[in-house]
Amino acid sequence: MSDGAWDASLETGNELIDSQHRELNAFVNELRHARVKTDLEYLDVLDKMMDIALFHFDAEEQLMAQVAYPPDLTRQMVEQHGEFKSYARQCVLDFRQGDMRSMDYLQTFVENFLKAHEVGEDKKLADW
């Protein structure tokens, strides 16, 4: 995902999950390009990306309940979602207080998290 192109290796085989991943990937790319825009434009893209990420996490957690996903795997996924939300919120707060480096950290974190999460936990859920 680091070059911005969607990679078929990120497919889980579940159309709902994959369509949301493609949308998240598009926002990560938009975030990368928004760096040359104003802070307000950047925050707008960031807010949209966070909205879809939270919607996606909710959808995954509902899917886990619907398919009776094993409790230990559910806990792992929910913990990862929580870590993502906490870190992202802190970076956004830091950015709003003037720490421009926090957005570099957040962008790298989001790209790495999504790639690992998509081919790891999300793939397990789709296979289940």
C-alpha cells in the first residue's frame, strides 16, 4: 500500500470487507496527496478516513457476532481496533495543537496497520 496502488494480495475474499478496504486505501492515498493542501483540507480528508475506518471496524465486529467468530479471535480483532482508534485520536489531537509530525506518524501507522490487519485478522475472519 505504500505506493498507493490497491494490491490484490490485500483481498480477503469477502466482498463487504474488501470494498471497505479499497475505500480506506483510497482515503490513505487522498491523505497522502492532501499533504500539499491546507491544514483544513488535510483535516477534512483525515476526518473522512477516520469515519470510514470506524464504520469498517463496526461492520467487522457485527460480522464476527453474526458468524459466531471464536471469542479469542474476536478479542484480538477488537483490541487491534481499539489500538488503532486510540493512536489515531492522539495523532489528530497533536496535529490540531500544531504538531505537524504527528500526521507523518499517523499516515505511516495507518498504512502499516491496514496492510497487516487486512492480510492478517481480516483474512482470518473472511476465511471463517
